[in-house]
Amino acid sequence: MAQLLRVQNFTVSRDGFGAGEHQSLERPFGHVDPGGMFTWAGATASWPNRTDPGGSRGLDDYFTRDFTHNIGAEIMGRNKFSPQRGPWQDHEWQGWWGDEPPFHTPVFVMTHHPRPSFTLSDTTFHFVDDEPAKVLDRAREAAQGKDVRLGGGATVIREFLDADLVDTLHVAVYPSLEVGSGSRLWESPDELLDRFHLDVVPSPSGVTHHVFWRK
């Protein structure tokens, strides 16, 4: 069975942005408040950071559960790991994810400034400066037969789309938010229809799930 490269639960605004401008330590999504964008997932029973019982079931919960299903490694851009730019000034900084990152797999961080790998709990971060196809080869080897999740941000997803390496995408569109500038996945999901089938499924939570799979 083929190892897939999957974009899973990536959320964008109505105008296609996954994050705004002016990212900082205090504002990982730049000028965008991430609270609203990710309410659909945070309200589900399967949200991994849930500390109280309850939460919604149904469509949104199905996608939240699927986030980790058969995933053996993740690829992410540097901006998903850290707001730092240029050469690493502080190797003590180990990302936004705390002592127990939610990935539970090897993670390959794409950066032009590699640094030594390190492990937090059951997640090992590797820092790689290479083209998408070669990074994917490394991630697939580390995944040991399972799928690889392409975690974002939008710029990295576009790189892999442009290299024709993505097999499936699930993108949740938050329709009541327009960002206007920042890291953009698309101007319209129709841009991907030359290579992908698309199902569009509205959710009672207000987001619209876009599910793409390769033709």
C-alpha cells in the first residue's frame, strides 16, 4: 500500500490565508486571531488538548480524529516551528509546542538554517535544508510505511503542490474571516481542480470542509 502525503485539517480564511503578517512569539498567526479559525476543531470530543469531558461529535469530530490516523512523520515549515528568522540565535528555543508536542512522530522542519536534531517526549525534530522531494523521501523512510502529514504553513504546502507531491488535502475554510495578507494557500480552491477531485461539505459549526484527492 502506497505511503500518502496528506494535508490534514489545515484551516484557511475565506480569502485563502492560513496565517497573517507580523508573526511573533506572542502571535504565532501574525495579525490573525487563531481562536476563531480553529474553534471547529477545538469544540470536538477528539480535540487532543481537551481537558474536560464532552465536545461535539459528527463531521468535525471525524476530521479531528483522522488527524493522527496512520501518520508516521510530519513535514512543516520553519514558521510553524518558530517565529525566529535567519540563523538560529538561540538553540535553547525548542518551538511553540512545549515539552509534550502533539505530533508523536519524527518531524522534519524545512529551513535554510539547519540545527541539531532534538527530542521532546516522543517527538524528534529534524531541521532540513533540501528540496521538497528529498525531504519527503526522508520523511517516508522515518514513517516506516505509514503516511506523512504535510503540516503547513501555506507556503510549504504550496511548494509541495507545485512539485506535484501531495496525494490528499483536507482544508477547512472559515467563511466569516477575511485576512487580506500573509501566508496564502490559494485565491480559489478551483486552482487545484486540474489535478484533484474535490468534495465540498459544509459543517454545522460554520466551516466548510474541502476534501481533495488525486485524479
